[in-house]
Amino acid sequence: MSDQDPSSASKTVDLGALRSRIDAIDTEILRLISERAQCAQDVAHVKLAEDPDAIFYRPEREAQVLRRIMALNPGPLGGEEMARLFREIMSACLALEKPIKVAYLGPEGTFTQQAALKHFGDSAKSLPLPAIDEVFREVEAGSAHYGVVPVENSTEGIINHTLDSFMDASLKICGEVVLRIHHHLLVSDTTRKDKISRIYSHAQSLAQCRKWLDAHYPHAERVAVSSNAEAARLIKSEWHSAAIAGDMAARLYGLEKVAEKIEDMPDNSTRFLIIGNHDVPASGDDKTSIVAAMRNQPGALHDLLEPFHRHHIDMTRLESRPSHSGVWNYVFFIDFKGHCSDPLVRAALEEVQLRAAEIKVLGSYPVGVL
């Protein structure tokens, strides 16, 4: 006579049946992903037959696919989690068609690299560069297909170096990524935690954690360096130092988190732009960015903005920067909803063209999905 609990036996049978079902589902998923990859290769052959210089990465198409997946998703996985899975599938399939090279503000382990991976997936070839203007130059020269640069932070505001680079570049904005920024206090295995007297980080990260540092390390020297990843690298050789950086830098350099999420603002996020050499067709949910130079006269800013108001175009950002030229004093960077092919947007831009000393459309691109 067996002493086994009948309910326990039932659970064992049920668990075995569930595992068999999972194996069958995994086999079907494998078959379908392979079928999708083959279809991607077929698309590449068709494109190359029609045009040897065909563009394989289509930002508007990827945005439409991800939006559709999120809309159809029945759960229990969340919409963004499901979209991230499909992002990696699309990234791998695109690499079969034609691998793309993406330059970003480095070094490895920065939030900009994290944004690049979030947008392009792990199958894209990434190229870290030491400065924003070098990312622009690499893409303009054709050495990289696309670039990723930070443009604004919700706490500290605009990244002026990025805006200034657009004033002289011929590149187009092809997309955007908004990344939730979490800062951690990191130490190495040789750090004496009770003797920390120096804290490295990027200047913006130090500013975003100012209140926390004032409360917990008021006497520690705060040293601004070129990137959070550089801060993480530096503390490997200093026993009395710590770094403020993110998860990627912590993993890359094998660092321990002494304190997590130390940013002063809980909704701290950074917006990144994708730059490339081609215009992007409308995706159905788009933004447009322009830079406009106005003559130095009374009412110039009103003249610039009035057509957007009259045509009911929703403006999402307005920034001014000193002009590089003596012809006018300031240029204005403007983001608004809509694609430059939209009739209302086109009408507004035509009116602005007549009123401005100069206008440059930086690009129309899909609103960030992830």
C-alpha cells in the first residue's frame, strides 16, 4: 500500500503535463521565429534585386509593428515587455538582411549605449565614441548607419552640445528613445566603504543626485568625468572612491551597489535621438523637429509660433540657442506632433518659411514606442 498523498500525485501529473505543453509551445515558437527569419531574408533578396543601395532598416515600419503587437497583446505579459521581445526578434532578423552599425556616445556602459540597445536590439553592431560631435561625424561620413545621442533630461534640461551639433550637420532625426534613468552608488571589491572620500560621475548625474549626496556624503569630493562608465572604470584602482552610474556600468565593471536609485527625482528620464542620413516616411504617430532662425525684430518669436497655433499643431518643446552667425542672435529648436507630409504641418511650415530668416527641418520620425 502506498503512503503517497493523492493530491501530491495529482500535482505531479499536472506539472508534467504543463511542462510537456510548454515544450510543445516552445517548438512551435522556434518554428515560427525561423519562418519569420527566412521571410526577412526573402525581403532582402527582393529589395536588392530592385535597388542595390536599398535601405533595410525602416523606423516607421518597426514602430508600426511594435504598436500593433502592444495593441494585440492579450497578456499576462505587459505590452512593453512583449514589445521588447519582438524588438529582439526584429533585430536578429534585420541582421540577417543587413547588419547595421550604430555609433553612440561612449564608452561602453553608458546610458546612451543602453538607449541604443533598447532601440536597435542586441544584434546591431555598436560603436562607442568619446564625444557627441564625433557621433555626428561618423554618421555623416557613412562609417556608421545611425547614431544615438542624448538631447534632454527631465531633471537637468537640454543637452546643448547635441543641439549645437544639429546646427551644422546635414543629418536627419530618425527616431527617439526615452530611457528611465536610475543612478546607483557603486564600489569595487577593493573599496573601503567607510572611507569613501571621492565620488566620480558625469556632471549631469552628480546634479541629478545632489540632494542624496548632500544627505549621505556631504564631505566627499565630487569629481565630474566624461561619462558614468568612465567613473565606474576609475574606481577599480582607488580604494577610497565610489562612482554614480547605472546597471550596465555596474555589470560591465563588476561593481557592487552600495545604494540603489539615488536620483533625487523619482521620474528622472533622458530622451535620446536617433540620427541618420535618410528621411523617414510617416508611421501614423510622429513628431517633427525643426530649427528656425529669426531676424532680430520685435514680435519675432510670436511670428514664428503663430502658424502652429492657428493650424492646431501641438508643440512639445521649444528651446533657444545663440546663433553661430552674426546675421541673427538666436535660433529656436522646436518639436511638434505630426509628420512633415501632413497637410496641416506642411501649411504651417510654409508660413514659417516666409517669416523666418532660415528654417531647417531636422526630421519627422515615429514617436518612441518603448
